[in-house]
Amino acid sequence: MSPRPQIDHIRRPQLLAAAAEVIAERGVAATRIADVAERAGTSAPGVLYWFDSKDQLLAEALTAAEDRFDESLTGRLEAMGGPGERLRLLIEASAENYDWTLWMELWTRALRDPRMRATRQRLDDRWRGQIAHDVRAGQAAGAFADHGPPERIALILASLLDGLALQATLGDPQVAPAQMRDLALEIVELLLGSELPPLSDQESAREREMLVEGE
Amino acid sequence: MPGDARERILEAACDLIASDGIDDVRIARVATRARASTALVHHYFSTREELLEQALLHSFETAGSERFAEDPDAEQSAARGVARAIEVCLPLPGSQERDWTLWVELWLRAVRDPALRPLAADLYGRYHDWFAGVIAPGLESGEFTSERSADELADLAIALLDGAGVRALIRDPRIDVERARELVAVRLAGELGVEPGSLRISGR
């Protein structure tokens, strides 16, 4: 049994969500533990009980944010018919979440901090693994042409999405989220030698809603 | 000459941002490295923030004018021009790696600072226009065959270079700079309807 009081098990996710918000707004350097505490409605010692440093807080906040993104996708992915639809959903969901601020924060810190580099690697491997999994399944089922190893296609797609998201985040008017999605879809369809089926009416209504909200 | 001192200060700031990270750069260390007094640094830059931002912009101005300059061999073929463009945009060891590190710092900075954003968007715009200008002659002459416009192809090239380049820069064990070059060249060659080998600078 953990000696920690029960209440802290509820606090931790709240702290991580608060940290993700504050860090995205101000950056790690300008974020004080007290700011995170205030956002989460607790005290600085209440934060420090869980996290030794701001870097640890960033690493865990980002991991938690990615976990939430994954969880929100899992249910929707399971409802999908096949790998083509699943890949399409992964791309559309990336365009929805086109604010890459926390990722940029992680890239910057990964340049100099081995622990942050390891965190970035783990999250990127997971994301690329998910793409590669669906590519492999589609190739095995004969739905996609065998144009190369799934890991390579995942690397191209992940790189492309990051690069496009960067342009969208920095406000290049030519690369709005909808264009980002369309360009990524066209390239991946080329790599798979197959068109990715459109999402069901219910899913596309949801995507349209999210894209409008994001603009 | 006063102009030289300002430039030396900016260069020193760039070196320190690249080696220590922007948050750990101190005016006193920039001054020492630039062989200037802190008073002189403050003469040119009223705040630390201003110095750091000017340093990031300076690095792109310098890198841009050096690398985006006309290639004397460009007339040989448009593919050769694209190959050279890929080459100068990768985080190769040395000055390109330093500039890349500053590039990543600028991305993050620009997202948070509304004042810096138009400047970053302008730099990105120039980067884009330059790349589109390298691709366009090949589309016009028929050396490249693509249904996409030079602008779309430039967006694509830059996205791949940034996405693959940042991974190589951070030492992703599954993609070094060689692999980043190959990934961009193969994908772009497919888009332009040319052999991937034609987008590689021979002898490398």
C-alpha cells in the first residue's frame, strides 16, 4: 500500500493537466511551481510532493497529454472498420490538435537534456508504432500496396505531420489545418497505393466540428 | 567600427544560445565572448529579450544570404538545384547544426511572443519562396512532372525537411542526418517524377 493519502491519487492528474496548460502558455523557463499550484488549486508543496523539478513536471505533463490524446482516440479507433479508416482518423486527429507548442518545448529541451530526449523518443516511438501497426495490418490484408517497410512509412508520415503542424502553428496562412490534413492524406495515399476511406458520417461531423473550433 | 561590434555581439549570443540554450544565456557572458563591455551590449540592445530575438533573426539573415544565394551550377539542371537546396537545409555538423538549434529555439519563441511571430512568419515565407523558386524552373522546363504547384511542393519539401531534420538534430537513433537526406530526396523525387539519385549531390 502506498503511504500517500488517497486524495493525492485524484490530485496528480489535475496537477499534470494544470502543468500542461501553464507550460504551453509560458514555457518551462517562465513557469514557476507556484503558478502550477495556483492553476490546480493547491499549494507549491502539494506540487513538489509529486515532482522534483520543472523538467520532470514537463516530461510527465506532456506524457499525460499524449495519454489523453491516445485514450480519446482508442475508442474511436476501435469503432473503425479497418486500417485505412484508422490511419485516416490518426491524420485527421493530428490536424485537430495542430497546436504543437508542448512538442516544441520538448524538442528544445531534448537538445540538451538526456532525460527529456528519452521522453521525446518514447512518445515519438509510440506514435510511430501506432501508425506502423495500421500500415502493417493493411499491407497484410492486401488493402495497401507493399511500397516499403511500415516503419519507414510511419517515419515519413510522422515527419511530414510535424513539419506541416509547425507551419500551421507558426501561422503560415498557406498551411491551415485543413490543408495540412489534405496534404498529409494525399502523401500517405501515395505511399500506400490506396485511397483511405472517408470517415463515417458521425466521425466526419465530429472532425468538422473540431476543425471549426480550432480555427 | 560600431557595426562590427553589434555583429560580434549577435554572433556571440548565437553561439551561447546554441551551446547553453536560450534560457541560460547571460548578458555578461555574451559581452565577454564578444570582447565588449556589458554597457556596449546595452547600448545596442535595451533588454536581454531584445538581444536574444535579434540574435535569432540575425542567424537566419546570415544563413539565408549565404545559403540561399544563387548556385553557379544551378543552370545545369533543376534537379541539381533541388539537391543543393536539400543539402543546405539539413542539420549537417558545423554551422548548419548550430543554425538548426537556433531555428528550433525560434519556433518555440515565436509561438509565445506575438511580437516575434510576424518576423518568424516572414522568415518562413522567405524560406518557402526561395524553395519554390528552386523548384519552379524544373516545372516550367518539363524536367519535373508534377500536378502540384511549386508552392505546394515547397510546403511539402519544407515540412519533410523540418520534421526529419528535427529528429536527426535531437539524435533520434532511428533517423540520422544521412537518413533524413535520403527520406526527403526519395519522397521529393517521387513528387517531381525524377530518379532519387538526381536529387543527391554526387560525391557525398
